[in-house]
Amino acid sequence: MPPESHIERSAQNRSGNPAADRDRACVQLLLIEDNRGDARLLAELLRGARTRFEVTTCGSLAEAFASEAGESCDLVLADLGLPDSDGLDTFFACRAHWIDTPIVVLSGLGDELVAEDAVRAGAQDYLVKGEIDGQLLQRALHYAIDRHGAAEERRAFTRELEASRKLEAVGQLAAGVAHEINTPVHYVTDNLRFVQHGMRRVGDLLDTLTVCLRAGQPLDGDALNRLVAEADLDYLREELPRCLEQSLQGLGQIARISGAMGELAHPGVGPDLEFVPTDLNRILEGVIAVAACEWRGITELSTSLDPALPAVACLPGELNQAFLNLLVNASQAVELHHNAAREEGSARVHLSSVCLNDDWVEVRVEDTGPGVPDRLKSKIFEPFFTTKQVGAGTGQGLAIAHRVVVSRHGGTIHVEDAERGGAVFCVRLPRKRTASSASDQPEN
């Protein structure tokens, strides 16, 4: 990890005024310029600036990459034309090396279009040699630092909000999941108590028979039948196996719920996770188990999962989160729409999966809620957009689903009108992880 910058080290002394804090800071500027005259001129133009710039000059990319100043710089000012790199290649090399450092590029009069391309690719600004004065240079560098800081704060806020949204979703489900687990726990416990009571009866019968046998006392048929009747053996013979079978089923249900929660609790983050062939139906069944508290008693949930659905190369944890968000969103839409005097069977959510062709599979989440107006269909996947009342939603559920499906998996997600009212969220995913997945999409 590179050493913290002077700006970062002074964070604890900041006043809350970015301009004032920047003015007091000492900015470590790495200047990559092979023309010594231009380098001296640029350093001179920064003398007397209200922000103190400590300038380290390198004449090539290789020298800059190897320098100690390159490890701790707060800002990079790079000429696009260098002995070991030229044009946009220079900027991309700088961006790859200084991922979290603002970069301003220098260009000659004839390379201004290239410099503009660099800005579109992520450079904070560009300056044209021959047209630079002290005021312009200082202003460009100040703005670059400020814009980069604001962008970093936005990204950090978005990451925190996404994490908060995931915790919120899990928190909303926690009570319901506890109920789903407690239900089988209760009847497993009751069954085991019955088995315990029955085993006591059998034990008492065996004790009596053992005493008689040891004492050499014969038992006639009537006495034996009386003991069997008192122990209720016929009833126990019928009910004990049934209790044990129900208990095993209950434990299996608990295992499924806890397994689904475990997969959901470890969605994974970062761009370098491994895509693995996964059974989407298994993911959907796990999501249904986890989200049962959202729809049970309110919504009628049905499924039609293609048993021949092929495996999909994906990040299972992230798709867990995406499908959970879609299912919870559908359940809440149905609940709100049918909150008053619901007709039997009117509140429904249907979850389906199908293989479209050799390259694509589709998952559909259909509900009988109020639907999505045409004017909002282009907005519902935007971060922070929500139609719920203030405090009832963060507007991140569908945005996270969109990011997971489109950005992370190269798939598509869109909303359609259901035939009988409501909305249908259609998720299409490529079976294989390829560079062209996002562009080679199936036709509607």
C-alpha cells in the first residue's frame, strides 16, 4: 500500500472548508516532462501559489514509476508525449499505475484532441503548452484535486450505502427467517418429546418383562396383553416412525434455510472473483426459502423452474442478492397494492426460469402489484430512485440488482407490463463468461 499523502495526513486538522484545507496543505506534485525547459517553467509558475506545491520532475514514465515520489504523490501532471510513451497510451499507463491519484495531462498545440480524449477517459483536466500561465496552471491543479476528492467521497458514500442496503435487507428478513426456522424447530421438539414419552412406556414394559423373567414368573396371554395395552404399543408402533420422519424433514428444512442464509451472507465483492458454473434454480430456491417471511400469509407464490436449465457461469453470492431484491420488491408491491380487502388468489408472485438458447437463460419475476408506469420504467434502476414513502425504502434494491446483472455479469434486466396487471422483471444472463456477453444480447 502506498504511503499516505500529505493531504491524507492532514485530514484530522481539516476545518470543513475544502478550499481552506487545500490552501494550508502541501501538495506533492509529480511532473512527468522530458523537456527540461518546460519543466522549469511549470515549476516556476507554481511558485507563490496559495497552495504550496512540492514538485518532483521525471523525464519518462519508467523513471516516474520507479521514483519514490511516484509512491507518495498527491497529483500527477503528465506530458502525453514522452520518450517511452505517446498520446493516450501515456494517460492509460498513468491511470493503471496511479489508480487513486488525480491526473492532469499536458499536450502540444497539435494534440489538443488527444488531450480531450484523455479527459473523457478519466483525466481530471488538460493543459496546452504555450497557452499556460501561472493562474491557469494553479487553478487547473486546484480543481483537479477538489474534483477528485469529491468523486472519491461519492464513491465511498455509494459503497457504504450499498453495504447498508444489504444489511437492511437482511435485517428486514431476520425476524421472518427466525420464524421460518422456529416452526420446524417447534414440531421437531414436540415430536422428540413424544418419542421420549413413548420410549418411557416401552422401557417400563421391558422392565416389567425383565423382572418377571428373572423371577421365573410366567406371564399368561391376558397379563401380557394387559401390559401391551398399558404401554399402547400398537399406537407407538404407528406414530413413532411418523414422528421421526417429520423430524428429519424439519431438520432438512432448517438446513436449507440456514444454507441459503449462508450463501446470502457471503455475496463477495471486488472485480476479481471467480465465475463458477452454477445451478440458477438452486439459487432461486434458496432465495425463496430466505424470503418466505416476506410473502407467506400475504402473497401466493408459485414457481415454474425449468428442470433442464443449464449451468450459468456467475458469481452466485451476488446473484443471490439480486434475486432476493427482486423477489422482496415484488412481494412488497403486491402487499401494498392488495392491502385492503384482498380477493382470494389476487395477490400473487410467480417466479420462473427458462433456457432461451445455447447462450442465454432468463429468469422472470411476475407480480400482481400496481405495475410500473411507462414514465418511470427508465428510472427505476437508478440509485436512490424509489416510489415508496420517505423512510420506507432507500431506492437501492433495484439499482443493486441492475449493477449485478448488467455490470458484473454482462446480462440485461428490464421491466414489462404483466398481462393481468402488475409488473414482470426479466433477467437475462449469458451462460458463459465472455468479453462480448454484454453486447451479444438476445432479441426480445
